[in-house]
Amino acid sequence: MITSRNLFLQYLGQTSQSPLMLEIVRADGLYMYQVNEKKIMDLISGIGVSTIGHRHPKVIQAIKDQIDKHLHLMVYGEFVS
């Protein structure tokens, strides 16, 4: 059976010789959660969560509102969306 760990090691470019190999299954607010539900404070905060945390309710609602309109349009200055 192919696991997330296998896919991670096989297909993603590693940023270090010894990746931390933390398997995160969900994130909320300031925290990320591992498979065993261990809670880890996200002090790195990747793009998009740096100032508001993971799963901010207003961002989630904005995404849901946008999905009801459209997911993607041409973005090269041709269409007003």
C-alpha cells in the first residue's frame, strides 16, 4: 500500500538531507495535528497562513462563496472576474 510518507519521499523535492517527517493530517488556528493527534504549534506558517492561522472562519466562508461562483478563469488580464 502506498502511504503519504512513501509519496512524500518519492515525489517531493526535499529541502534538507534529513526531513522532519512529521505527518500532518489537519491544521486549525495556530496548530497542526499529527496522525496520533499530537498538537504542534505552527511556528513556520507557510504561505497563506502567516497572519491569520489555519482555517480562519472568514477565509473558509470566502472560499465557499467563491466556489459557488467559479473556481478558475483566465487570469491574463482578459476577463473581469
